[in-house]
Amino acid sequence: MKIEIEREDDGRWIAEVPDLSGVMAYGETREEAIAKVQSLALRVIADRLDHGEAIPQLDELFTVPA
């Protein structure tokens, strides 16, 4: 799943997984935002599996642009 990341005007970083609606997280550093959004995405996927809901096709777990 692709992670999109950008820096906000206030200096915080925001990371988002577009394939999972609403999965986004802030961090003080780029690495922190990525770690938080990966953790949240895994919890959302696990919850969907527990409830028999569809999840996105997973060719790769996470990809982060350089």
C-alpha cells in the first residue's frame, strides 16, 4: 500500500494511506508519521478482516516515496 507524506506549514508531518479511507497520522518527524500511519493501517486491516470486510489488494505491504 502506498503511503503519501508531506510536511504541514506548522512543521509537522502528515502521512496517509489513500487505499484505506481515513487512515492518516501526524508526527513531529517524517519517520514518526510513517510509523504511526503504518501501525494504524495494520489495525484497520485487522479489524476489517475480523469483521469479514474487504481489504485492498496487498502486492506490497507499504511503499514510501523517497
